[in-house]
Amino acid sequence: MPKEAAEGRATSAAQEDYLKVLHALEGDRDPVPTSALAGALGVTSASVSEMLTKLAARDLISHDHHRGATLTGRGLAIAVEMVRHHRVLETYLVRALGYSWDEVHEEAERLEHAISEKLEQRMWEALGRPAADPHGDPIPSVDGTLPATPGHPLPEAPANARLRVSRISDRDPDKLRAIERLGLLPGTLLTVLEVSRWEGPVTLVVAGTQAAVPLGLARVIFVEEIGG
């Protein structure tokens, strides 16, 4: 695996997790504050500071104690590699091994650190080179390019908008099961009837049926507007 193995300095699973989470948070703010990393990882700020010092020493991040951390080119390559591992694994678990989409996230979290590049590539080839995982998240290319994440949260869509579900956040199995019961899988077409008011539900028409989507679910559903 690349992860600096060629230099005999392979990264640990914990370091890879930090790099992957840092990459996810950089879309919202850059540099990423220590407090944001601590919250996302469920650890103390002191633990984050200790790990960031180690990552900076290996030139995987740039770290300013007052402003936060930013991935270097080397750190970004590892983070995107972990994203690719995770999403290929989720896709393989669902398509080849019969897992349901609500149970693959934790399995992929464990396996992404152990899988080799050769095995990952063969799994991806066997699946027909998919562009996205079961939740609609884009799979980075072999060369490390990560396509833009499609869509915006459903609550941001205006009334009467015609939409396509582009992706669903995969972290909460209960929410995934509830979303599946509503028929809101990636690719589903829908129309917004009423936007959320005072933290109320978003009302939709899906396959000719009206549905009220609780705001807690709507926030993890990402959609794209369609013409016509």
C-alpha cells in the first residue's frame, strides 16, 4: 500500500483516521480547528494536539496551534486513499456479499486499513468499476482524484423543486433504514411540496405518494435539482 510503505514508514490506522476526518472537515473550514477534530473523532483536544504534532513531524499536515491543521499533499493522498478503500469496500459488501446498505459503514471502517491496493483494485474491477458507493458517495479514481460530492441537503431545497436524491450520509444505520422505508434511495425522483417550518418535516411527493420527512432525516439526504 502507498501509505509511505515504500519509505518503510507506514502510517497507523489511527493516523489514517485522523487524515481522513481532517479531509472531510476541510470542506467546511480550512484550516480545521483542534476542537472540530476532537468533536468529529470523539476524543479530547489534548489527544488531537498530540496526534497532530506527530502528523506534522511526518509532513502529512501543516499545523498552527492557534488556527488549526491542513493536509499537505502527502497527507491528502493518504486521506483520499482511505476514502477509496472505504467506498469500494462498502460497494463490494453490498453487491457481492449481500450486506444491506445500513450495515456496511462499520465493516468498511475496520477493513479499510488492512486492504491492499491489489485486492481493492480487483474488487473494483469485479464490480464493473463503479463510480459511486451504495449511498451515492463518489469513489475516488485510481489516480487519487476525488470527484466533487454531489448535491445539497434536502432542507435547503425550495418548495415545488423537482429533485433527484444524489447521496445519503452513511453513518447512522437507524436513519438509513428509515430513509429506505420512505423510498428515498439514491437516484429517486421527488418533488418538494412544503419546506420545513419551525423545525417541522419536509413534505414531498415520491412515486405519486405524499411523505413527510422528519428534519433529522432530511438533513442527511442530499439532492440535486433536475430540469423539466
